[in-house]
Amino acid sequence: MFTTLTRKQLIFDVVAALVVWLFFSPVSLYPQVWSGSTGWPDIDWPATAVSVILAGALAVRRLSPALSLALAWVGAIVQMLFGLPPLGINFAIFGVLYAVAAYGSPRVRRFGFISVFVGAATVAAYLAIGAWLVNGETMRPSADLIAPLVLMLALVFAASTFGLGLSYALGALKRTRLSAIETQRQASVAEALAASEQERNRIARDMHDVVAHSLAVVIAQADGARYAAATQPEVAAEALTTISQTARSALSDVRLLLTQLRHSQAEGPQPSLADLEELYSQVRGAGVELRISVDPAPRSDPPAAVQLALYRIMQEALTNALRHGDGSAVDVSLAFEPHTITLRVSNAVAADDAANPGGHGLIGMRERAALVGGSLETERRGSDFVVTAVIPVREVQSVAEPSARESV
């Protein structure tokens, strides 16, 4: 029933109501002054009660529109019961109807809308009855008076409906504006939350790629060092060096991602195609041979988002090859066509991993490809597991020169 207002809003409403009451009280409470009588004027207590009630209705118009409308009706009924003429404080009713339409609940707004027409009809009937009672002796019923009386009632009803309805309509416009502002605020909040969630998902995927790949390299190197420790100490030492470097690199990447998570607006450096060689070196260091083919070769740098997607897909595909492969060579191919880039990674799958060679990383690779408008397919070709990603590029790359092939 009551709306939460700030202290400033509550003080403003009370002061505004007090100012209106003080402005109209000389006319409402001391009619003798305006009639030309001398001496100290007597207070009109019924008019005082009506003015206080209507001023109170105006003071709580935003705190409780329902209570404000009820007080306005109570003041109007008291005014009619004592047969008081129109008072200046009656203008407070316009403010009440405005607040009801702007801040009231749906039920209160319906009562306010009905009050516009009921109030206008009541005003017209009250003024007509009052005029009849005051001039009862001279206003005898006759056919000549019916038409002017009906016209007067119609004009008073129309004028009252217009004034009360205008106040209600202005309040409805205010409510529409407040609703639009709130909708825009909620949309902004939703967009910010969606952007934050998208950023966190991106960071989570990056974290998965970094940790999963680095741990796969560390495990492979650790296994090799354990077997070579007795017979080939120098190989074990190289493996431990690789483990140390990979762990440090992974720790650096994780710290960077955590920094981005704390400061979501901060942009950190992202891997690109130039970092693929370091990725290849890590996989080779883990004891897996890579056969790399680039045909056609790129004629210009793809967009940064495309490079990041290619790097992360390649990283996850090679990680899966380390985890689930049988240790044989892995075939990697990149084809930079004029409008698309095709990445393909093929490796033989170990017998014990034949059921699910890809693991959960396939979801992340598909999301990476989808983010840049591409697609990713996985399939079994005999004992091989093949990952194929096709990513569109906007830049048209020239392939006029003969394609270059690099095999390692």
C-alpha cells in the first residue's frame, strides 16, 4: 500500500502540500474577508477540515496513491455534506489524480479512472442542486428552464471531465515515461550481465585450453623422463626442462586469465597464428611427431578473432591427440583459401580410448568455431580420429602464386 520514498522525495511532497494549503487557505477558510465584512474574520471550521483533508491527500500522493485517492473522496464528501461552495483547495484533486495515474497500482489506477467520470458527474449534480436550493423560490419548474438546465449540466460535466481527465492523462504519460526508463535500465543491466557472462565463458574456455594442453604435455614428458631416467639421464634432464618451461608458461597464462576475470574490461594479449610454432614445439617436446602441411599459404593476416579461434582449436585438437592418441605421428594441415580457412588434425586413437577419443574439449572447439561463424566436424576414419574446422574470412586473399607446402 505504501511506496518506498527517499527522504528528499517525502519532504518535497509534504512541503508542496503545505505551500498549496497556505496559498488557498485565505480563500477557503476566511470567506468574510473577500465579502467586504469588517472585523476579525471567523474561521469556517468545515472548510478548514476539508482543506486539511485535501492537503493531506496531496502530501501522500506518491507515498500511497490509494490512500491519497481515498482522502480526496472523503474531503469531497465532507464538503458536499456541509453544503460548502467550491474551494480553492479543490485544485489539490488534480494533483491526486495525476499521482494515482503515475504511481498507483493497476487497481488504484482503475479506481482513479472511474473517479474522473463519477467526480465530474458529482460536481455537475452538486452545483445544479446547490443553485436550485439557493434560488428555489425563483427557479420554478417550467418548460423554458429545462433546456438551459440541461445545457448547464452538460457544460459543467464536460468541463469537469476535461480537467480531471487531463490530470489523469498527464499522470498516465508520466507513468509511461517511467516505465520506458525502467525498461531501458533493465535492458542495460541484462546486456551488461550477458556481456559479463559471455566474457566469463570465454575466459573459462581459455582456462580449459591452457590447463588441459599444458598438463597433457607435462604428463607426456614426465612419463618419458621416468622411463629414460635410468638409461638416458640427458633425455630425462631435457624432459624436466620442458616440463618446467611448460608449467611456467601455463602459470603465466592462468594468471593473465585470472586478471581478465577480475578486470573484465581489461584486454590482454591473445595468441595468434604466429604462436603456432611454439605450440608445435611443445607437442614435439612431448615425444609426438607432427607432420604439418600448409597449402595454400596465407597471403595476408586473417582477423585477430579468426587467428585466436584457429589457435585454440589447434591447441585442443593436439591436446586430444596427446591424451587419446597411440603415440604415432599426428597429421596437421592448414589451407588458407580466398574465403575460408580449413584446419584438419588427424591422429591414430589408442585402443582403450576408441569409445570417446575427443572428450569434453570437442564442445569448446565447436563453440570457438561458431563464435567466428565457422563450423567443426569430427569423424572416425578407420583407426584415425579427424577434426576438421572450416572458418570463413572476409578478406579475399590472393593465391596467384604457387601454393607452398611445408612438411615436418
